[in-house]
Amino acid sequence: MELLLALMLLPPLAGAALNGIFGRRFSEGLVSAIGCGAAGLAAVFAVLVAVVSHLGPESPPFVHSYFTWIQAGSFRTDFALYYDRLTLIMTLVVTVVGFLIHLYSRGYMEHEGGYYRFFCYLNLFLFMMLVLVTAASYPVMFVGWEGVGLCSYLLVGFYFPKKSASDAGKKAFIVTRIGDAGFTVGVALLFWTFGSVNFPELFPKVAALGLGDQQRALTAACLLLFLGAVGKSAQLPLYVWLPDAMEGPTPVSALIHAATMVTAGVYMVARSNILFVHAPEALKTVSAVGCITAFFAATIALCQNDLKRMLAYSTISQLGYMFVGCGTAVFASGIFHLMTHACFKALLFLAAGSVMHAMSGELDMRVMGGLRHKLPVTFWTFLVATLAISGVPGFSGFFSKDGILAAAYNGPFGAPWLYWLLTLTAGLTAFYMFRALFMTFCGKSRVPHDLEHHVHESGSKMTVPLMILAVFSVVAGYVGIPRALGGSEAFDRFLEPVFGGSQSLLASSGVAAAHPAGDLALMAGSLTAAGLGILLAYWFYLKSPEIPEGIATAFSGAYRTLVNKYYVDEFYNWLVVQPLLTGSRKFLWQFVDAGVIDGAVNGSAEATGDVGRVLRRIQSGNIRSYAAWVLLGAVGWLGYLLLR
Amino acid sequence: MVPLSHILLLSVILFTLGTAGFIIRRNVITVFMCIELMLNAVNLAFIAFARRLPNLDGQLFVFFVIVVAAAEAAVGLAIIVALYRNRNSLAIDDVDSMKL
């Protein structure tokens, strides 16, 4: 088992090393073979581990320590891996979706510079992500956490000669760093309170506490951990980096900024579920932030014309859903949505990449339209993903989103307002997704003539992963059919060993469903919202396309606010960036650097010069005066010796 | 037996004369002679001490000084001749080209 786990982690690392060191000399075929092979091997071993872990009897989480990493006083952290059913799901999602995206990149990145660099980073990312989800302690998790952040930075700035790309990379790195600071402080606080940061020691210790013990420390620690999740998973107020991260190549957006890395925050909250249930205030914060983010990002997505940016806001919105699932203490629903979202959002991005490929890099939906006939595979897969994300019954998003909506209403920490806002958001989601679908693929073509004859379906290297992901986008939901529909909630029961502890703790202390309501009624609400959204989109963008323009002019203020994304970037720029820049320029540069530091250096040089200018008068060239000085010196020295 | 202090006093007077001449006089040859005068004042002090102490080191040193002085005289006079040929002057202030 420990060998298999190591074998799952090592291929991506080896692939990254091979491609990173020798890739420049390899042919494109060899580079992609190494990259995809490493990802494929990781996927194979992930499946093997999953199978092996189920052969034995029901067992506590598997933990294996490979070597001691840090030991200082009472602080001790091993490089240890932790494998339970939550890890199982995460490793499968990461490796399988990752592998498909590797396959897709083979075609997408052809004829682009830095082929080997791309696969090196992608493999490194996969390795770091696996470290993140298999870590058995917060410090090891933090290694993966920062590692994926690094890969995100490298890949967002992949086209670094472009200023906007390198800026976006820096923005992604710096903004998430704010959250990471919270994460580290939170971990330190946990160590201070409980004396351990390793899951196998920490979690039982916390589980043994009664509700209300160590409340303040746990609430603070959970809020700090959540701050890390907010940065990584692009929630309010730290979401601003994700839309800009779309500067990276599209497979990167699919893998890192939709399917895996941005869900790390959700995973971390779910992994720390036992801590969070001891801190109800923190849980309420999680669900409130998630819910508001979901709504907020969905409204921005309504008016985006850039296909990938629209998808980015949609991702932020869906991540908000996952946080609501976790924040209402129905962690399994959050993880379920994480899994289905990974499939359909990766598919959406890859399909968007395929469109972009066909349109020679154009992403503005206003110059698309009617692409259905020219890109049939892309269209159908995009349609499947759109149906899934909109929550149309039968597709995966329906089941997982429904689970979260039910949790929002009658979960242990649910509240009606969460449900209503999320339902409204579901309607918005359906609207903006179908708006994108219609604008891109249906209606009359608005493609400029010089582009029109270029438009072609992508090769099989790209379409095959699309089709596989489309299948996943449909079937992934069927592992968790809710009881209301005659299912057995297999997914929730599967994760029972992971979340059971926190659930029974809540149940035993009387925190149970606060607002019981029929699951079917809740489902009907979300279905109505989605149906209305789809209908509106159909009416606005296919039937009578003049209406949206009419609305935009009638409510031009609101429209401009949305198009400009609520001016949040401008606000942050004014609040944080400009003061920092001005402060650095005026104080640190012009005063401290130029004044104090340069002043000290130049001042000492000038002082030396001044002294020299005075002293050089002594060197007159007049030998007799020299002699007189020598005499004077000798007399002085003698006088000193005698009179001493 | 002349007391040591008398000899040392003579040595000091000679040395001071030499120094003063070195500083005040402008003729190169005079300056040169003043240097010789200082050297000999030192020689005198050496001899005096060598006689006073049961020790021959002072006398030995005097030989060295005389040898060096002789060499110096040879070289120095040669320089003075060369200087005169070049500058047509023996005034020491004419060779202060190092002065700013």
C-alpha cells in the first residue's frame, strides 16, 4: 500500500524532472509521451490504490510515514501520507481529469513554443496536487499547497513575453499569498493549542473535545485556515486573481483553475471537518462567504463577453456552492459537487479551448455564432457540460447541486436565505451558460470573413478527451442519487467514515436539521430557476436578440457596473496597490533608499574626498617642508616618549 | 676622559645644524653637505656610546654608516651633476615639479 502510494506520486515528479532537464533536446512526441505517460501512470496507480484499499476489511485511514521531515523540540512532522475515502476521491479526480487534460494538451500545445516547459510544469503540478491531497499533516499539505501555487504562477505566466500574462501570473501568486499567510498562522495556532499538526494525532484530540471546548482557539484557527481556502479557491474578497489567470493556456485553466487546484480550499475545509464542527461561527462564515460569492460571481458572469473569463466567474460561483455545502456541515455534498464540477468545468474549458483553437485565438463571443455546424463535437460536448452545470435533471450537476441546495436549507447549519440565494444563482447560472452556448454555437454566424474559412474542428487528440469528459459529466452524478429520487445516497455513505465523526458529534449535541423541508420541494425550486434561466437565455439570445441591448441601454448604470465587474479590481487598485506603490516610491525608494542608504554611501565617499582635498595641501613638492614635517614628527614622538 | 654628555651635546649641536641647514638652505650641494653633517653627528653619538659601554656594536655601525655615506656621496653628486646639466641651476626650489 505505501509502495503503491509512493508509485502514484512519483511518476509526475519524474516526468517533470525528465522534461525539465532534458526536454529541450527531446522531440515533441517524446516530451508529450513522457508527460502523458507520467500522468497516466499516476492515474493507474490511483485506481490500484483505490482498489487495494478496499480489499481489506473496513479500516481506519491508512497512514504511512516515509521519513522524518522536521523535528524541533516538541514539534515533529514526518513526510507522511494519509489515505482514506476522501483522499481516494480526490486522487481519482486529480489523476483522471489530469490525465485527460494532458492528452488534450498534446494537441492544443502543438506548434507553440516551450512544449517541454509546459509538460514539465503540468507534471509538477500533478505531483504537488497529489502531495496536497494525500498529506497527513498540515505542513506537508502546505508544501503541496504552495507547490500548486507555484505551478499556477508558472503556467498562468506561460506566455510570459506578453505583459498581461506575466502580470496575471504575479497577481495569482500575490493574491493567494494573502490567504496562505492565514493558513500558516492557523496551523501555528493549532500547534500551539493542541501540540500537533499531524492529522492522525490532531483529529482524534479534537474529536475527543466536547462542543464548546477550546472554542475560541478553534474558531480562530478555522477562520484562518478558511482564509487560506478563500485565497486558493478564489472566494470573496480574494477572487480577483482567477479571472486574470485565464491568460494561461486553456488546458491550464481547465486543470488548475477549474478542476483541481482551486478546489484545494474545499478539500482542506472538508479534511478539517472535525475542527470546523467545533467552531460553528467559522462554519457560518464559510457558508455565508460561499453563498455571497456564488451569487456575486454569477452576476458578473452574466455580462462577460470573453468566453474563458465568463467560465472563470462561473468557476468562482460554483466554488461558492461547494463552500456552502461544507459550511452547512454537509461536507459530502461539497465534495460531491467538487467531483462533478471537476468533470464538467474541465470539459467546458477544454471545449472553449477547442473553440479558441478553431477561431485562431479569438475568445470574444460577440464575433462567434453559428459554430455548431463547423465544430460538431465541440458543440455537443459543450452542450452536455452546459446542461450539467445548469442542473438539468439526468446530468451530474443536477444531483450534486441539488445536494448542496438541500444542505443549504436543512443541513445542520443551513438557513433559508442560503437556499433562496443559491436557487437564484442556479437560475443565473443556467442563464449565463446558455447565453454563452447560444452566442457561440447557435444563431447566425458573426465570424469575420477572413477568419471564417479557418474555422475547423480540432483533431482527435483534442476531441477524444472532450468526449470522455462528456461521458463523465453525465455519469458522475449517478454515484450520489438522493434518497428523494429513490436513490441510496451512495456517495454520502461512501464518505461516512470520513465525516461520520463530525456528523455524530453534531447529532449528539442537538444541532440537527434546523429547517426541515421536503427534498422534492427544494428540488422543484432549483429546477424552476434553472428552467427559467434557460428559457430567458433562449428568448434573449435566439428569439429576439434586440432585447438584451434594450435592457443594457435601459439600465445602463447597472449594466456598466456588471461589465466592469463591480469595479472591484479598480477598488483594490485604489485601496491596496496604489498606496503600496506610492508608499514604496515616495518613502522606501525616494526617502529610505535614495536618502538614507545612498546618502550614507555617497556621504562617506564625499567625506573622504573632502578630507583628501584638505590633506593634499601637505604634499607640496617642497622637499624642505617635507623635511620640516619629518623633523616635527620626530621631535613630537621623542617629546612624547620623554615626557610620558 | 671627556664626559659622555659633552660628546652627546656636540653631536646634538652638529645634528641640529645639519637639520637646520637642510631645511633652510637652497643650494643642493649645501643641502647635501648638511645631510653628511647629520650622518656624522649620528656617528659621533654611536662612537661615544660604544666607548662608554663595553660594546663594539656602535663602532661596527659607524663603519656601515660611513660606507653608506660614501655610496650616497657618489650617487648624490652624480645626480647633482646630471641635474645641473639639465636645469642649469643648483637651486633646490627649481626641482619641485611634483608640487601642484
